[in-house]
Amino acid sequence: MDYDVVVIGSGPGGYVAAIRCAQLGMKTAIVEKEYLGGTCLNVGCIPSKALLDSTEHFHNAQSTFETHGIKLKNLEVDMPQMIKRKAEVVEQNVQGVEFLMKKNKIDVHWGWGSFKDDHTILIKNDEGDKEITAEKVIIATGSKPNLPEMFNYDGKRVISSDEAIEIKKVPKKMVVVGGGYIGLEMGSVFARLGTEVHIIEYAPRVIPAMDADCSKTITKAMKKLGIKFHTNWGVTDVKATSRSVTVTAKNNKKDETQEFKADYCLVAIGRVPYTEGLGLENIGLKTDDRGKIEVNEHLQTAKSHIYALGDVVRGAMLAHKAEDEGVFVAEKMDGQKPHINYKLIPGVVYTWPEIASVGHTEEELKEQGIPYKKGKFPYMALGRARASMDTEGMVKILAHEETDEVLGMHIVGARAADMIAEGVAVMEYRGSAEDIAMFSHAHPTYTEAIKEAALDATGGRSLHS
């Protein structure tokens, strides 16, 4: 065999799995068809966050700087420079992954990888075909935007997030189909720049998988950016010309139809596993009705030496979930006993205010009949938030009514993405709301809101609300 392990795909799950395998002494290779870092580094997490940060700076300069005592003249957006900076951030991150491949002596084979048989990977590229063999294989090919035919996607006027991050002129109007994390984040980017943004969501509320209080709070905050929400609406038709697009939608509750004409229609209704062309039929593997590869609790496929992880298997399509699974698979191969609690993988939406959630939602606890109590604390009552003018948001803690064990933490507010780690840590060790209430939290910080919410959950003892 040429290698102990071959990883197909170099996104966060794939390259992290390769690094951990190499650290454990396995001769490792990656097969990558396009670019190191996968969707996350190149067209997903990293570039979108670069644009979110840039546009938030512009929005603050426009709306809050004068209150801070900072006066500016002739403020304007240089969209080409914004996109250029985004590209530079991406390049730096990709170069970082290239360095890690060399540091860990991981071979990178460029081309389209597919299974010829159980242990042979066929690699196709412009220079010709070649084959490599491996004792074990990890499938980490990620996902791509979900673009059903009815949307008439053309990559010009009807676009996915891949094209949205390359727009070099601020649109006058944009229709975003989908009120999940991609729709909210990209909607925020363009609304801050002055685009009239309409978000169409089929469900009764945006981010429907998160706690309802998170949805309510972020909707209120984003309306202040001028974003118009159309929940309980489903798209029935999309027609594009060379200069515009018309989206027709129908209300789920009423016999009512509306047309939206805009510069762009951004389709953000989720992602689908990238498994076609892998040659799974050559090794007797099948996908489920959602295109995902079936795996057991060890992330093994029906072929025990072939593993799959990340977006191509069950669970949330999150980069950090894929990373955790990459380490998990490598250590399983090494005979260790790694651990992943899927309920404690946090979800984050990088709007501003940010949204972060881990554990059970209040709706889930009600549905499952689990007795609970809750505590909430508003950012408005937080000294640090008032100092930074980030007063929108709240922290919500759900704890078991009888044992006080923390069952869920939900945050909308400044730095929620960083703060949620406290909830993950407490819940991983099955800590209580009382435990959080007893911890000393530095003042003035945003994390004081977590302590105050915990105090509220333990007998309404919040000190500052």
C-alpha cells in the first residue's frame, strides 16, 4: 500500500483528520480537486466573516462614530478593495494549510479522487490519471449550495453564496431566499452597505432550528438595518434577465402572491452533500435520501476501513463539527477512545449582534416533557454593552427544574460566538446554573450576562435587572 490513510477532501474535516493521522505516525495523503481548506476557507466561513467585519466597520462609521466623538467626511464604500481584502484573508489561510501539510509531511495529490476499488483511489487531473492505494480511507468531500432547478440558477442574477462574496458593486436591491445562517449573514453584509434586502423564509420564523427567543431578538435587531422579512412565504418562480431578477412567492397562510424585482436573488436554502463522482458504487456504498453517507457511531461506513465525516454524514453542516470528527476518526484508527457529544456542538450565526446556541432549545424541552426553569438577562442592562453601544441582545439559560443541570444556553449579542464556549464547557461536565452563578466573571465584560442569567435561573436572583 502507498499510504496508511488517504483523505479525500481538504476542508476543515479533511485536513484536520490528515494532520491528526500524521501526528499519530500514519503515512498520510490528501486528494483535493480544487483548493486546500475546502468551502470553509475559500468560499464559506472565512471570506463571509471577512466581509461581515468589513461591512460592520462601515456601518459603525456611518451610524455610531459621531456618538463616539469621531467625525468623518465623504464616507464611501470601496467595494473592489473590500473584495480584495477578503481574497487576501483567504489566501493567508490557505497558505497556512499548505504550511501545515508540509510540516506534517502529508502528501497532497491534486485532482478528482474516486474509488476504483476498496483500497485504490483514482485521481484525475489535466496532467493525466494516476492511482494510489491506502489501508484506510476517509471521505471528507463536504457540501455545495442547494440549488433546485425551480430557482433557475445562473450564477449571474440568481446566485449562491459563492457568487455573493464576489459582488464588486453594491446592489440596489437583493432578494434572499432562506432565513438560515447563510441568508442572515449575507443579508447583513449587503444591508449594511445600503442594499434594500428582502429575506423570504418558508418557516414561521428565521433560524427556525434555534431557540425562538433567538429568532425574535435577531429579527428585531436586523429590521433596524432596514431588512424586510417575509416569513411563511414560499418561492414559486424565479425569472432572470441580464440586468434583474423577478422572484414570485406565495404566502403559506393566505391565498396571496407577491412579486419581488431585484438586482440579485441569493438562494440560501442550505447545502447538500458533495458525493457525486466519488465512485461509491464501485465499493458497494450507498447514500440516503438526502445524499448523505451512512456511518456507524465510529464514523465507519459499511466498509469498516472506509470512514466518512463532516457534511457528507448525519448532523449539522458545521466546520467545527467536521474538525471534531476529523480528530475523532484519526484517534479511533489509532485505537484510542475519543468522544464527541453532538448535542454540545454549538451553532453560531455571525450577524451583529451574533447568535450562539448550544444544547436544548426551550421548544425541545417542552416537546420532550423535560421539566425546566429558565433565566434571562438583557444586554441593555450590561455595563460593558452600554460602553460599546452594543446593547441589543440577551443571554438565556435553561436548567433542569429538579437537578439544576444546564440543558441549554442561547445568546444573542456582541461576542456571543466566543461566549458560548462557557456554556459548552459547563454542559460537557454536566454543571449547574448554580455553578455558573458562583463563578467569578470579570467586570466589565459581556460574560457577566451569562452569570446574571444563571442567577435569574436559580430563583430569580439577577442583581442588575
